[in-house]
Amino acid sequence: MPSPLEGMKVLDLTRLLPGPFGTMLLADMGAEVIRVEDPQGGDYARFTPPFTSSGMSVMHHILNRNKRSIAIDLKQKEGRELVLELAGWAEVLVEQFRPGVMERLGLDYDTICDVNPSIVYCSITGYGQDGPYRDVAGHDINYLGYAGILDATGAADGPPVVAGVQIADLAGGGMFGVISILMAYIHMKNTGQGQRVDVAMMDGVISWLAANTGDLFIGGPAPGRGRQMLWGVAPCYNVYEAADGYMAVGAIEGKFWKRTCELLGKPEYTDMQFSFDRFDEIFAWFRARFKEKTRAEWTGIFGSEDTCVTPILNMAEMSEDPQVLARKMVIEVEDEKAGTMKTLGIPFKFSLTPGEIRHSAPALGEHTNEVLGMLGCSTDEIDRLRTSGVVC
């Protein structure tokens, strides 16, 4: 049975994390993705350690599986002409340059649209294609800072805390990029009309704040760090140190909180779940109590109970966790370049048309000849383009 996105043709001009993550999701589900990379080294992610035994960056290996690579010098006129030809082939173009770069290259939406009016042209940037921050440089931490999310993260009496993953890059850019592309793609398939899709990483993460802006939007104060229920203000939703690590308590509902208190040996705290004047007392007791046992011991106590109390795993422990393995989110593959190795699985679980890791991430320009041949270039023409440095 065909993969869900089989037949979707994607031209990928992105690099590093946001765009490549998004196009990986599309490629895993069957889209044909051709990456356009700079001949002078390609995507910076290729040089990000650690590396496989074959010398490939593990990050690049994961993010660019199931894709093809052609290396084109966009500074040369003939290189830009090749991209225009590829845009005529594609149904979706994804780019991640700063605003104005594609215009200066002559590869802006209007120009591409002249070649292919039905194309879905997705631009992923930090702040979007307009507004006062349009041309401001940024990274994940900056977008989260402007979005108010960094200020909300951490203890009430401490500084903002940097998250363990690039939230705005992966979700605000990669995932919102995919969602936007799929919506515009469905519209294009139904109507024949392509369109420009403007994805800003800051916009994406701001859209998550529906549960956090209530007081502010009805005239109240902005929520302070560690001052909302799900931000660490309450004992029923917090992190506690065990004898050998940490435990996560998410006992928000009354029945979960009641059973948690009983299993900890303090049933009298059941009616104090939202007694703010008793929080210091409850926190102190919980912190002392959790230190009495290891994570494994606490997991044995809470594991079969309805409590929402779980261990906090490090990434090595995560990779061996039975739920992770059962869901095939860390898998072992036989890679044609790196041999036997572990990689991340596919998060989409479809009963009829599951995703598939079909082949390894490409070497820089690995498919240049193949893609140029698809465009009708002769062997002599490909050799000429290579000699002149237009492609590699």
C-alpha cells in the first residue's frame, strides 16, 4: 500500500534543525525530498559531533534520512537556473533563509510562482516575513525569550531556565512548518492553487499559551515564573529528588492526589491540595520523604497505581525504556553508510500506511547526477556544470 505522502515532491533549501526536522517528517511518510545544499560543505549539521564510525554526523544522519542531496552553488546564475527547474518539478518548496535572501537570489515566491503557479512555497524564519523584528538575527533561546516562555520556565526564586531541547526550532519551525505545508498542500490538490506560507518560530510557540494567558487577557497580572499550577507552584505538580535521581509528580486530579498522599504515608494532606498557606509544609515533607527511596523503589510503589508519579529518566535510560522500545521510538537499523546503529523512530503510527526509514541520509551531492538527469541534463552537461563549480 502506498505511503501517506507518496507522490508529494518537496524541494528542501533548509539547514541545521527546524526545516530538516520538518522535511524528515514528510520524507518518513513517503514524500520525495530533494535537498539543495551549498557545494562548499553543505548543511552545517554535517559538521556537528558526535559522528558515526563512517564519519557522518549523527544529528545529520537522523534529520536527513530518506532524502536525496544535490549540491548547487546559488551564487552562480546557472545554479539558480537549476533551482528554478527543480521548482518546476516540485509541489512544495521549503526555505529557511533570512527574509530577503531568496529575493536577492531571484528565487522569491513571485519568481518561483511564474515557473510553477501551483507550488506551496514555505518560508521558515524566526520572526516572520514582516514586523519590526523581520531582519533581526535569532536562535531558539531568543524566540522563546520574546514569547514569554523562557521567563515562565524555572523556579519562582531562580532565573529563567534553558530547556533541554530546542522548542521553537523543532515545534515552532519544524512542526508548524509541516502542519502549514500539509494544509496548503491539501488546498492545492483540491483547487490547483499554490500559495506562500510564512512560518515564524516565535508565532508557533506563542500559539501554545492558551492555558497561560488567562489572567493577563482579562486585565490581571502577567503570570510569574513558578506561580501557576503547572509551572511548579503546587506540590501536586512538581519534581522531587529521590535517593538516586528525581521523580515527577503530576497528581493534578483529586483522585490521583489522594492516592499519592496515601502511598507516601500522609493521607491527611488529601484535603490540602490547593491550600496555598500549607504549601511550604507539604513541599518540605514531600522533599524529605522522596529522598528516602530510590527511583526504582518509588516506581515499584507507584507503578501499578493511578497517581501520575513516574521516574525522571536520562536519555540513556530513555533509550532502553520498555515503553519507548514497544513504540519503536528508538530502533536499531542496518544503515548502508554507518552499519548497525541506533536511531530515532517515526512518531506517526498509522495502521495501514506506516512510515518507513528507506535509506540513509545522503552524502553531500550524492544524488547530483541523478537529479540533473531527471531534469534532462546530458552527461556532458553535468560534467561541464561540475567543472565550472555550479554543482558538485
